[in-house]
Amino acid sequence: MKSFILGILYAFIAVVLIGSLGRWLVPYLASITLIDYVAFCGVFAIGIAYLAYDGSSAGNQDVTLLITHRELVSSESDAKDRHNRISFAFSLGIAGIMLLLISALLAWLQ
């Protein structure tokens, strides 16, 4: 449980750092208000979490079939890989929801 909460904290810090770095380096992102930018970062984190969780969907496998021959690539996902992917997806999703809640709190306080 402690490692899961630390994972949520690390995901939250990573999303905030990447978001602030993007806001600092890209002039267009700097023009967006802070409340909207925090909400966009939260939605982006939830989207990345969904993609990480649903990484083996049929649509993704069709795209990989076009790039490489499936029989040449050996991939076996064991239970530990699945657990790590689900844990990462939930941690990132919870961090995104926290950012959305922070954005709502900032909007309510204004």
C-alpha cells in the first residue's frame, strides 16, 4: 500500500513537472490561464493512463501488424507485467483526477 501511494505521488510530481516545463518552454502554453492548464494536464494524465491500461487492445495490435511481422516478435506478458501496467495506469489516473480536483478548487476560489 505504501508503494502504491508513493507511485501516485511520483506520478503527480512527474505530471506537474512535465506540465510546468511545457508551460515554460512553449509560448502558446504560457498564454493559457493557470486553471485551464491544470485541468488540461489532468485530462492529459488520465488519457495517458487509459492508453497505458488498454495497451493490448485489438486496435493497437492491428497497427503493430502493419509495422512488423507479428510472428517475428515474441512477447509474453506475465502476471507481474500486467500488475505493473495496471498499477502505473491507476497511479497516473489518480494523479490526473487530483489535478482536475485542484483545478476545480482554484476555479471555485476565484
